[in-house]
Amino acid sequence: MREGDVKAVVERVFEREGADGKAFAHIVATGAHAVDAHYSGDDGVLADGDLLVVDIGASREGWASDLTRTVPVNGRFSSRQRELHALALEGQATTGSGRSVSSASRALSPAGRRRSRPSWMRGAGGRW
């Protein structure tokens, strides 16, 4: 499987679930490509032992999502990868980065949160 195959699957799922389109140019990178923050290719081959970095997002009714994750291609972090992942999480906790809009929205009242969501999110049974 190649990076472009992963992009295609993600984009088909977004379309099937009702997205208007991509929120931005998706990044799917593995191996040496995974260290390039603005990698735009899609020809890398997913290999056992490599990490896969995805930066993806969908748009709908003027709203945009953004999800960035790093996962092991084979489903298991090596000892070294786990160690580096822990360091990255520690850095996030120390700097306060990694906060999401949802953490900022906790200050809103429940009624305000309901009004601020687009129509397609209301009544979604907790899916959103």
C-alpha cells in the first residue's frame, strides 16, 4: 500500500459521510517522508516498522476539521518509537500545545454549544 492509497481511502470516507470536500491538502507520509512537515507526495510505500503521519481534514457547511496523528504502520510502536512518542506527549503537556477548539468551548454554556454547531451536527446522537 502506498501513501496515495491511504489518502484515497480517507477522502472516500469523508465523501461518504457527507463532507463538502477536503479542508486542506492532506498529508499522508511514511518512512523518511514522515519528517517533512509539508510533504506533498503520495508515492511512499508503507513498510513494517515505519511510522505513518496523517494530517487530514474535511469541510462541511463552512466548518473545517483538522486531525493529525502518527501511528505505527504495523500497529505496534517499537521501544524507540514509544520512547519518542512519550517525549512528544510530554512536550505537548508542558507547552500547552495540542489544545483543541473543544477544550476552549468548555467555557460555553450547553445551550451556547448547541447553537454554535452547524445544523448537520445537531441531533447527531453524539457522533459529533
